[in-house]
Amino acid sequence: MALSYTTVVLCFTSLSFILPRLTAAVPTPSFKTDLADSQVLSDAFPYYFPDEEEEGNLFPMPFCNGLKLEEATIDEIQSWLSHGQLNSIQLCACYLQRREQTDQYINTVLELNPDWPMIAMQLDGERQAGQVRGPLHGIPFLVKDNIASKDKMQTTSGSWALLGSIVPRDAHVVSQLRTAGAILLGKATLSEWADMRSNNYSEGYSGRGGQARSPYNLTVNPGGSSSGSAGAVAANIVTFALGTETDGSVINPAERNALVGIKPTVGLTSRAGVIPESTHQDTVGTFARTVRDAVYALDAIYGVDARDNYTQGQVGQAPTGGYTQFLTDKNCLQGAVFGLPWQSFWSLADPGQVDQLTQLIQLLKDAGATVINGTELPNYESIVDFYNNIKSYLSELDNTNIRSLEDIVQYNIENVGSEGGTPGINPAFGSGQDGFIASVATKGALHADAQPLSTLHSLLTEFLGYMDETYYQALAFCQHSTRAGGIDAALQHNGTKISALLVPPDVAQTYQIAAQAGYPVITIPAGLNSASGMPFGLALMNTAWSEPILIRYASAIEDLQRTSGTRFRRTVPQWLGYNQRNIPVINA
């Protein structure tokens, strides 16, 4: 029987506002009770206001129906759901209360899905009828605001210019997650236009969404451009989230928020319905607090899609039965051979990070792994990067007059206060929209004597769709340098086959080179910067379609971290600078 809107609203009203701090029903005030007194908050701490005298977690998460939801895994949540200790409406309500508690500080959720109560109620009904779609059934998630959803929410890439535009359909990855039974709770904030508009900008800022911040240190660069997706998962506002990556936009915010981030091989996840940057580099990835949870999300979204011909490349490469089958434990490290590209990446890392990461690597050796230093990428000194085309995306939108990059530039100028279309007006966009303007002025053309795609202006060549012979020469050079002459060569070190390259993902060149190659990377939490309190990760890198290998060893390292008691692992946020609102954020 179809559920009426009134039924859903009543259910939402009666269940979603039962605060998780309460394990018993609130007594109904009698006529003798003073109505005003009954509405006064008697206990401000610890859940409703941050206690400045409290050392450690300023924002402890309230219990959810008597259950500890903070840091809970998908398997734990599914156990509660299956045993009737919780339902999906209550689960979403608890996460929304967490959002109310924390997100006015970190600003990670741009918009909520008004249909979530009905979706949750339908999925609870399926569960009661004995139908559970899989591990994501009834689990809430967020998507970055450049991923289309054909519902009552907006898809704007953080720009006011696209507000009110109507997408033609769900992004393929959103449709897949809906089919898997996951609940789209809302859209996450991001760096406007996914970092493509400016050379000098505040990471995580958009005109529509404002400044996203990391719950570890609110004054510091939260990582981007999928800033809100990562921050929300890190703060336990949601279980998992999707982001997009062209050049570090999954790996960087994941490692800067102590998360697992999976950036798949280009073509494993469809980009259809995602506001595009680079046909050759764009990919949709997952954020979660554990490897298993990130893999559950990956299993739901990968697959061939007729609207993205790059996904045909996974035929014969992607495994039958998904990627969870490759999850392992620390015993898998025995006999593994890892490579450290020291000159290529490690020599560029912060010395404090190197010290902590090498201590973690020693744990891998103690667990039976072999680690070979000096597994360099032969062409690491000459590799460059670039991006792709937005015209086809804009052409499919309804209810908007934004059809070209020129339209976006003009909109930003006409709305300079919010969009920072000229330099020096909006502190989040220090250089205005210089990347967009330079590309419009030359139609993104590359000169024959130019260095291949070495500036943001050049990077935008593919974004605008002006791809001539020089562009394709540069593309061939870049792909050879990062693939056969780069990562693939490093994986074959003097005749020794390397299981995976271990790299410090806080060094931009790590994810940039993988992005240019179109190769996968997984980052796992590995420590905290002693000065800023910001997390950093340890990343595993391999060749195309090597997700089974990366998942195998990432899960093994995570298990070693968990069972060894090492401090070099995920820790909960400390909320440093929680009452500061600096724009731009500090690059530290």
C-alpha cells in the first residue's frame, strides 16, 4: 500500500525529533506545569553548546535510541536495524541532530533532501517485509553538489549561477545508490566549480555554500574540492559520502579529515550526471571512516553505463561479485612488497609527517612486509596536468540561461559580492575568476610553443572543449609519462614486482600524477600534524584496474593499525578553532 504524505509527515514528526540524548519518553507537561519553564534548556552541556573547559571532544555525539552512533560502522548499524534496535527514520533523525549540533560550525551540508522521511519509511517497510537490498539498505549518505539528483534538491557546483536549473536525470552513481537502498540525505558543500575558476582561492568555499571547514581545525584548509563530503563523514554527520576527483579532490580532503578515500580508476565509476572537468581524469570516489564502509559504497556505484563510454573499459577488468571479497586482515601483509618512491614524492613531504609515516611503515615490516626504498617514477620531474569540458552538461539543463563559460563569467561579475567575479572583492576568491577569464579570452587555445598544460589557463583547455593537435600531443606526453614511464615503471623495480607504492598524499604530486594517469589511489588515516592538529594519510597507488590489490592491502594495514594500538590511525576530531571564521582558510 502506498504511503500518504500525511502519514510520512506524522511519522517524521513523532520520531525524528526524539532527541538521541533521551532514552526514555519525555513526560507530557500537566496543566500545572509552567509552559515557559518546560521549554527552558537546563543542561547546555555536553550536547548543545561546546564546553570550553572540556579537554578533548568539544562536541560529543548524543546516543541514538540508546546506541553509540558516533564512529559506528555500516555493519554495526545494519545489526541494530536488523534486530529492531533502530529504524532508518530514527537513524536519519539522529544524524540530522548531529548536523544541528555541529554544522553551524563546519558548514558541510549545503542542502537537505526534503523527501528523506518518505524514503526512509519505505525502506523500513521493505525491511519489515523481509526484503533487505544489501549492506547499504537504509543507510544515509551525502553527495557533492556537482553530482546531479533528479529530485527536489539543486545541483549547482556551489554557484548561484545554476540555482533553479533542472537536471535531466539522476547521475548514474546516485541512481545506483538509490537502487542499493541507501538514503540520499542531502548535498554537500564544496569548492565552487570544483576549484576550476581561480588560481588564488579559499579551499572549500563557494558562493552558495559558504566556507566548508574541517572538524579537526576550522581555521585550516579542509582539503578540496570535495570539502563538505569529507568533513561531514569525519564529523559523524553521515555514514558515507561521494565526492569527485579530477586532480586530488577525493584523496586530499579524505586524508585531511582522517578518512578512507577511494579514488577509482577512470572509467570504473560513471561520470554521467556529474558537472565535468576532464574526460580523461574525472572519477567519482567514496569517503568513509573505514575501508570496508568505503568499499560498500564503491560496490554500489561502479559498473558500465551507456552514458559514459569510458566505463566500457572495465569490461573484463572489474571483478564479478564486487570488491568486498578483497577485504583482508593484517596477516595479508606477510610477503607483501611495498615500494617507496622517495625522490619522486617522499622527499617533498613535511619532515614531521615523514617521521610518523616511517614509524607506521616499520609496523608493516614487523608484520612481515618488505619495503623497498627508491622505487622512483622515471619521469617524475617532467609530468604536468590538465582538465575537460562543461558545454555538454550545460546544454542538457532546463530552466536556466547559463549555457557557456562566458555566461558563468558574466554572472560572477554581475554578482560580484557573492561570487567574487573581480579580484579583491570577495576574500575567498583573491584572484577573482582569473582562470575562467584567461580561457575565455583565448578560447582555451594552446600555442604550439607553449609548455604542455602547465598553468590553470592551459588546464582549462579541455574543460572548454577546445582540443586541437597540440592538445592531443600534450595528452599523449602526459599519459605516457605518468603511466608506462611513471607508475607502471615504478611497480617493476629492477625485476621485482611491487605490490603497491606507498606515498604521502599530503604531497600534491602524488595524487596529481595518479590523476593524470587515470589510476586508482586509496588513502587511509595515518597521523596528525603536531602544529595544526590536521590529519594526514598514507596512500597506496597502483596501475589501472588494480582496486582489488589496493583494497587488499589498505584493509590489511587498517587492521594492523586497529589491533596494534598504534597512534598512527584515525582519531576523532578535536574542533580546534571552532569559534573562528577566517576566510580565506590557512594553508597549513
